[in-house]
Amino acid sequence: RDNNLVVETDAPKIVSLKPAHQATDVIQNANLEITFDENIVKNFGNIVIRKESDESVFFTFDMQTSVGVTTSGTKLTLNPPNDFELGQTYYI
């Protein structure tokens, strides 16, 4: 029996974003896709989308329970239940 434990010390790195960082004219019902440099899995914690104008929370995804969070290989997709507002800037 092999009792060796392998601990990864480097977090996955983001290699692409969709829509792209600082993109304009994004459709209001867009999904957010983040591609990493290695396979990922849902675990625990929250991902929070905020409005830049007033720092208010637009939506919080609970990684364990939100149906709007999916992972497949290296890709994380966030599907907010509400459309983005025209003319607003958002960040994660």
C-alpha cells in the first residue's frame, strides 16, 4: 500500500476569460467562462460578482449549492440568474 500524499502548492492559473477582461458591449444574459491551466473541480467557498459603481453585490455563487456554477475539465462557467444591467461595469 502506498501511503504517500501528494500536495499541490501551486493554484491553477487563469489562461482566458469570456467575456474578455474589460470587454464592452457584452450581452446582458452572458455566461462568464474562466479557463484555467489545469483541470479544476467544484469545492467550497463563494464567487461574488459586484457592481463597480457602488461595490454592491450583484450575485453570490455558493460553490457547493449554486446550480449556476459548472466545471468541465479546465473550464468554470458562471450563469447568473439575473441579466446584467446595460451601462454597468461588474467584477469578480
